[in-house]
Amino acid sequence: MLKNNKIIIVGGGPSGLFCAYLLLKEDYDVDLYDQSSGLAKKFLIAGNGGLNLTHSEKIDEFSKRYTHNESLFEDLITDFTPGDLRAFCLELGVETFVGTSGRVFPKKLKAGEILVNWSKELKAHPNFNLYLKHSLVDITQSKELTFINEEKTITAKADIIIMATGGGSWKKTGSDGKWLELMDKLKIKTTALKPMNCGFEVSWSEILIKKLDRAHLKNINISFDNHTSRGEIMITPSGIEGGGIYAISNFIRDAITESGESVTITLDLKPDLNLNQVKEKLKSKKNKDSQANHLRKSLNLDKVAITLLNEVSRDITAEMIKSLPIKLNKTNPVDEAISTSGGVLFSELSPNLESIKVPGIYFAGEMLDFEAPTGGYLLQGCFSTAYRVVSGIIS
Ligand SMILES: Cc1cc2nc3c(=O)[nH]c(=O)nc-3n(C[C@H](O)[C@H](O)[C@H](O)COP(=O)(O)OP(=O)(O)OC[C@H]3O[C@@H](n4cnc5c(N)ncnc54)[C@H](O)[C@@H]3O)c2cc1C
């Protein structure tokens, strides 16, 4: 591609910003448009939870996390690895570390430092133009773009367009998923955006709601069908949230959609003990002990676990402790999900993530039809797809 060709990136989240960074390094001219008033607002919010950038596990294990696209992501992540992502952070002056779980975080556990250094570098580049508060509302086959900026209509023409407009959750960050309609117009096929890494609605009793408000239950196993996740959940007045349920939320979501009914998950409140061991510990009850005291002393179960057990029965058994059923009615609203799956189908794209129907339009990041659990897999997916896009453009 000629260096004086006009490249427009739509979307200033990590995917769009990384495309800009790589293209500017190669001395291309880049115009970046975003409808928000600031860059990478979702990335900043992700930083509130520690900013899990990526994971240190081997690539063959890593790529298994991309449920329906394992081999594609093995290829993408081999090209731009978790190590490369850490090296990029270091280029920006931000050190990272591997936590005990193998997850990778910036040393300060925040996104701010990365974003400040990153945007400073982009903005200082003479070939970079940034247009905030510009909403893309139309795009044609001949790569004319129409934006709305504070009620004014602005048009631009590009040789290459990189779409990096994200998923459809946390709309207040600018990621509203409205770009799906623009793809319909271009006849680029997409699938609907669905909540991923999401919580679920549960009809708790009034008693439980009063006793537990945003209470955490740590180090449990959450199982649905043949999927099990180890982690933490949070009990909210309307249901459950948290990393432990997010990890298998796609399977639960699909089962609810397919059956049109609620589904039942089970919690193992003592995953490091087998059923017999739990039974043995329960046997040791002294007469003067209340059931709650006995559960606390013998099995170290806390108020949250005991309240949940009482929600099912007053007569608590070892079987219940190892397999406590919880009925999930539906997913929480898509806007509350950590990410969305669905978006532009890979079958519409070349290996370089360029539209086959409209050559010259490329796609990067969460707007592509992939899903992955939390654990750094989302951001790594964004960076690796952005890297592939730019490799395709500059080759
Ligand atoms: C609470 C929370 C915690 C998270 N924690 C983690 C984590 O620890 N690790 C991890 O890997 N992932 C995490 N994620 C997910 C991660 O932040 C996203 O997957 C990632 O930001 C997606 O990057 P993206 O650049 O593809 O899209 P986005 O970050 O969504 O950026 C898209 C950009 O496009 C702009 N845009 C959209 N439509 C238009 C339009 N029509 N015109 C102009 N601009 C438009 C938006 O304003 C936005 O700035 C978290 C997400 C949330 C909500």
C-alpha cells in the first residue's frame, strides 16, 4: 500500500489505537475518529478491575479460550503473542508482571498510565489526526464516510478504512453496537451482539436479599452441564455476577436461549473436599451448636454460603454443600456485560481481516465475532487482530 494513501480508523479503543500506533511507526498517515469525548473509555474502566492485559499460558492452551475460533486465534496469537503485548507496554514505559494465577497485569494495576503514554505518543506524531465526538453514521462501498460532530455532518473519503468500533456493552463508553446497521448496508454479514462474561438474574427470596447485598463467595466451583469454573461469585439483589460465572456464561446463555427456560447451575462450596470428607466433618456436631455454628466450625463456611444453603433447605446436607442448585432465569442486560460476542463474521473476511465484499475495509477487536472469557483473553484478542490488520495493510 502506498504511504500517501488515506487511512481512516474508526474507533479509539485499544484495537483502533494499536492499529494507529503500528501504522505511524511505519510512517503512514492516520486519521482516527471516535464518537466519544475521550479515547479508550472502556479500556480505562477495565483498569478499575486491575487491567488483566493478557495471560502467560502457552499459546495452544491460550487459543482454546476462543470457543469457536481456536485455530484462527492460535494463528493470530502466534503472530502477536502475549510476550509481544508485554513488550509493547514496556515500549510505552509501563512494566507488567505475571500474577500467581498466570494472568498478566501492569505493575500499577491501572490502565491510566498505559493510555496517557500511548495517546501522548500518538498525538505527538505529525502524521496523526484525531477527531473525537465524531459518530460514524454512514459508510459506502467507495469508502466515503459520514460522521456527525455536534450536530454538524462531516464527510471524509479514505483509501483504507479500519473499523475498530468495539462490542455492544457499556454504551456510556461509546461502544453502542450501532455500526451493525452500517454493515447491513454494505452487505457484510454479522451476527447479533450477545452478552458474554455476563451475570444472570435469580429470583432470590426477600430474606436472602436482606441478608446479602453484593456479598462475595470465594474459591468455589460453579458447574453447568459439563463446564466447570473455579472462582468467585457475587450475590446481588437481582442475581449473580463475578468471574466464576462469567467464565461459563456463554454456555449458560446459549442454553437459556435454546430452551427458552431458566437453567440450573450447581455450586460446590467445598471444592477441595470430596463428598465423604464433607460427610465426615458434618458428623462431628455437638448438641449445643446451632447448625450455622457447626457449619462454620467444621467446614469453615461463612454467612454467605450458609444463607445460600438455607435458601434451598433448612436441613443442610453434605450433598447440598457439594452441589447446591441455583436457578438462573436469564442473562443480565447486555449493556452490563464485560464483553459481547457476535459481530462481523470471519467468513466475510480474508486472513488479513479485510472484507472480501468491500476490499479496503478491515476489522479489528471486539466487533469481530469471537468470544473469550475474562483473564486477559479479550484484550489479547484485540491486540492480535489489530496487529494482523496492520500486517495486511503494510505487506
Ligand atoms: C468492566 C470491564 C472490565 C474489563 N476488564 C477486562 C480485563 O481485565 N481484561 C480484558 O482482556 N478485557 C477486559 N474488558 C474488555 C475490554 O475492555 C474490551 O474487550 C476492549 O476494550 C475492546 O476493545 P476495542 O478497541 O475492540 O473496542 P472498545 O474498547 O469498545 O472501543 C471501541 C471504540 O469505538 C468507538 N465507536 C463505536 N461506535 C462508533 C461510531 N459509530 N463512530 C465512532 N466511534 C465509534 C467507541 O466510542 C469506542 O471508543 C473489560 C470490559 C469491561 C466493560
